Amino acid sequence: MASLNVGNLGDYLREQRRTAQLSLRQLAEAAGVSNPYLSQIERGLRKPSAEVLQQVAKALRISAETLYVRAGILDEKEREELETRAVILADPSINERQKQVLLQIYDSFRKENAAEAESGPVPGTVPASASAPAPDADEPPSS
């Protein structure tokens, strides 16, 4: 059986499994998949579904999105956005209304930056790269 190119998912899974000090059989049992199937995933012979990756990630206590990126199901930018949203939603120190407002602000910044990347700087704004650094507290203000 020819090896599939799934972004070195198998090597990454094996490394994570060993870091967690789990045998292949233990991980397969914890994830609810068969031992031979998990072995084939680690050797690059099978491309698992998103559901199987989610079960394996849960058993390894790692981000499912990271596995999705490695398997080619999700690209890196999407993973970063999902993880940012997950962190905001999981924060116990802010209430639900605050979480929704924060997500709305996050979305507006992303849209603004995407529009700027497509068409250039928005008139009336200063690109972050052009803003002057704050003067040092030790230096007197220039006249």
C-alpha cells in the first residue's frame, strides 16, 4: 500500500503519542479506533476523517485543529482564527455578552485588514508600519 502525503500527520501523531507515554494500543482504545487503523494512520497509509482526528486529539489532549492542519483538512490561517475564537469563548473571566462583543470587534478588525490587504491602505488611517515609536521617557521632547 502506497504512503499518502498527509502533511507528516503520522509522524506528528507518533511523536505526540510517545510524549504522552501511550502505546499505540492505549491511544487506539482511548480514541475509540482500532489498533490496526491507528497504526496505518501513523505510517501514512490511511487518511483519517475529521471525526477520527478529533477523537485522537481528545485522547492526546491536544488541539484538533492542529491535526486538521497536518492532515490538510484546514489551512493554518483558519486554525489560528478558530483557536482565537475558542480562547475567547472559553474565558471564564468575561460574560457571554462581553464574549460576543469581543468576537464582533475581532471580526471587524479581520475584515478591515483583509480589505486593506486587497486594495491598499484605507484613506484616513495610518498603517501600523508607518506609526512612529513612542519617545523614551528618559529623552526630553523634541521642539
